[in-house]
Amino acid sequence: MIGQGSEPDTRQDGPAQRNRRVIHATCAVHPGSRGFCNLVMTKEDGDIVLNPHITGACVLILDEAEARAMRDVLSEWLG
């Protein structure tokens, strides 16, 4: 999936909104236009939860160390 941007979830107010983001991405498996796939990112009890397609069919959970490793790799790749 290739990210197309990030925006806060505007359907919620307060602290819950700060712990949820939607990244517009592209799914390489399911056909569709670029940016059609919503990757929901939430922070739950210190874990980062990635839920592509908002279906719960395949959910990735990263603990703090794994999330920092992902951040470091993305920072390296993106400069």
C-alpha cells in the first residue's frame, strides 16, 4: 500500500480523535483507483493498530518498539 495523505477522523471529538488517523492508501491486492483504500491507524493501550480497509479482516498490531522501528525505516526511506 502506498500512502496518499493523512487526516484526523472528524467523526469523533476529544481524546479519541487524537488516537485515530485515516491514511488514504492503495491496495496492491484489491483492484481500485489510487488512494481508494482507507488504512485506519489507532493507538490502543500503547499499541499501534493498523486496520486496512476498515474491515478487521487483517489487523496489524505494533508495540512501541515495533512502531519506533517502522518510524525509523520510513524516516530513512523518505529522508
